[in-house]
Amino acid sequence: MNKHLLPADILLPKNDFSKWSVIACDQYTSEPKYWEETKEIVGNSISALNLILPEVFLSDDESARINSINKTMQEYIENDVFNSFDNTIVYTCRTLKDGKKRHGLVGLIDLEDYSYEKDAKTAIRATEETVVDRIPPRVKIRKDAPLELPHIMLLIDDPERIVIEPIADKADNFKKLYEFELMQNAGSIVGYALSSDSVNNVQSALDTLKNNSADGLLFAVGDGNHSLATAKECYRMGCGSRYALVEVVNIHDFSLEFEPIYRVVFGANAEKLISDFINWCGEDSSENSQKFTCVYNGIEKEISVNAKGTLCVATLQAFLDNYLKDNKNLKLDYIHGTESVRELCKKENTVGFIFSGMEKSELFKAVSNDGSLPRKTFSMGCADDKRFYLEARKIK
């Protein structure tokens, strides 16, 4: 039996989890107010906020900030702010702000089993296109970091619920590691350390899933692919661990909902951009057309165009990739939630595109058949439902 999810030596803060745990760094990338409020909440407390670089603050030269992050990581280790739970897989139950519960397992995966190449046939694969240019800045952060804190979420296709759900049914039998409210009204979370017998059961069930897979696909990266790709590159370069800490979630978890990630373009003449998109695709009013709601200046305009890809997002992304090459003054961002799109598009020279998304039941088949999908194709829930940094692990 191959062991596809391994126990880790988990580090958790000794107190005040609610100020320690913060949302993934790639959220609220156009809304600095969220991060400013988070900083106010954290204050001078021990916090994962001091160990990450929110993408909203990325600039050309982040060396000073990266050095500060690594220095703080080392200080946290030396100042004994963590409790260590060795050789552990953590069962987590996240209560989302709508009351639904999402179940996961936190442990190690072997980066030898992962590839972000489009047509990879490894056990762990990217679900969306990996933007190679986004990896080097992340390598700068990780290559000298003594700790890792993951927001990576891997999905399994387990309709019979043989891996995680049996653990959830007997969670009260395990040692509770934490239970607290997440900041910024993002719900709550509780975590337990699995017994050695339960770890063996999980590993056996995962082996069964892999053996039943048509082409050996076991884990599809649901979130944090660029972080996982960074871990892979650091390992290849000889400056990182062979293993990475992740959370595994069943794609059939009742709480899990796929939502499209919308596109907003800043600095654009909205009507010209929309017109150019229609001309590039060709207008189409048939049943096979792809439909978009274009939002700008308080206006919402419905358009129907010829499909240039299987998914609406594929058609739009192909157009925008070409368009932005010739219009380098424009900025593209990927936005979760229609209300955020509408709010951002009240600004002058800003246009957003809202469209229908992919059903979660289509994901594994699509990845097996077509390889990775266009980047930022889907999100698993709204921004506030994203994984928070919580568990840590020493990697140096």
C-alpha cells in the first residue's frame, strides 16, 4: 500500500487562535481595507499575519518584507510560541458562515507525486493553468523560510465517502487540538489529532480510491496550486522539503460549492473593451452561445457570443490574454462574488464580467480528459470560506 497522506509534526500556537489564524494571502487582492482591518484585529499578537505576504501588498521589490517574515518565523520558533504535535494527521471541521460544515484532513503529501504540467498523469495534478511567472516571487519567500503554513486544499473524488466521513463520525474519540471563532465573521473551526489506527484507515481508503481511478488521479488541487508549485520548485532546487502540508477535502462534501471566479479589468474604456470582445468572438444568439453580464458605471449589459472554449471562462480568458498583451496599461484581477464585482465596477474605467461556472461533478473528468483548466476557473465558496492559515510545520 502506498501512503498518499502522511502524518506531520504539527505546530500550533499556545494561545489566542482567533488572532493567530488569518485568511489565505491570495484573497481580497483589490480590497486593502480587509487586510488593514485584519492588522488592527491582530495588533501586537502572535499571528500568522506576520508570516505571510498578502498579495494586495505585492510590489517589485519585497526583499525587506520577506526578510522580516523569515526573521519573525525564526523568532517564533526560538521564543517557544508553539505546541508541537508529532506524527499527526489533523481532522478539521470548519463551520462556514452560512452554517454548513466542511470536513478535511491535514497532513503531508509527497511532491514527487505532484506535477503542475498541463498534461501530467501524476497522482496529484493542477486543476487550473499554472502561471509560471507567479512562482519565482513565491520561491523568494519560501526558499529560506523555516516554517510553512499552508492554504493548499486538495480534492478527492470520493462519492462513497470512505476516507474522511468515517473519521468525522467518531471525532469525539480523538484529542481536540483547537476550537475557536475565525476572524472577520468567517465562521469557526475545530481540529482533532487522529489516532494511529485512524491514520492507517485513511491511508488504506486513499489507496483504494487511487486504484479505482481510471488514470491514477487521486488528488486534484482545489486551491493554492501556485503555493504547491512553489514548494515543488524549492524541492527541485534543493532548498526545500520533499513534502508539503495540505488539507484534503472530498469534492462531494455537502458544504462544498463551486463558484466562478469573475474578471474585472481596470483602466479600460468599458464600451470599447466589450465591443472588442464581441467582435473577437462573434455575436451569437443561439442556444449554444455563451452569455456574459458586463458591469460598468452602474450599468449591466448582457451579451451572447460564440464559444471559443468549452467553458465561458475559457473563452473570456483567451480574449483577455491576447487583449492585455496589446494594452499593457490595463490591469486584470480575479474577483470572488458578484457583489464585489459590482462594487469595484462603480469606479471609472472599470469593467467586470459575470458568467456561469462549472459544476463540481465535472472537475475530475475534465482534468483527466483535458489536463489543467484555464487559471482561476473556479472557487470553492466565497472569499470568506477560503482556508485560513492555522497549522504550521518546520521545513528547515
